[in-house]
Amino acid sequence: MQNAKFHTRDVKNACENKLDINFKSGKEFNGWFWLNGKKKKRITIPKGRKPIPRKTYKSMAVQLGLNAKQFDDLLECPLKKKGYEQIIS
């Protein structure tokens, strides 16, 4: 788990650019991953540019249906949208 390496903004950018998640702003950023026209996975990301606490990092991974290693891969670039779709299908 590489939670200390990433900030909340990194997670939001990866979700927007790689998974095409559109976020709504409130107290936090909330967005849905759509698969075949259906809402599949929801993620909540805290606002700000701050390091991510260990529990929050794991929680974001679980929300996307990933383990910590897969979430690391999503943020570091080896995991792309097609691979993500295969994991959650």
C-alpha cells in the first residue's frame, strides 16, 4: 500500500482520466463508475491536496472493488480502464 506516496488530488485525477468518472462536489468529491450504462462503483474522495491516511486509502480501493495492490497499479498507470472493467465484472 503506497498511501503516503499519493495525495487526494492524484486519486481524483486518475479516476477522471483513466476511468472516466465525473465527480460532483460537496463536502467531498463523489463519483460513479458506469459500466454498460449502469452505475457500478461509487467512490468518495476527500477534498484538498493532502496525503491520504492509510484507512482512507484502503476505503477508496474497496469502494472501487480493488485491493490495495490493484489500487496502487491504477494510480501508478499499469492498470487501465479495460483491466479495471475485467476486475469488477
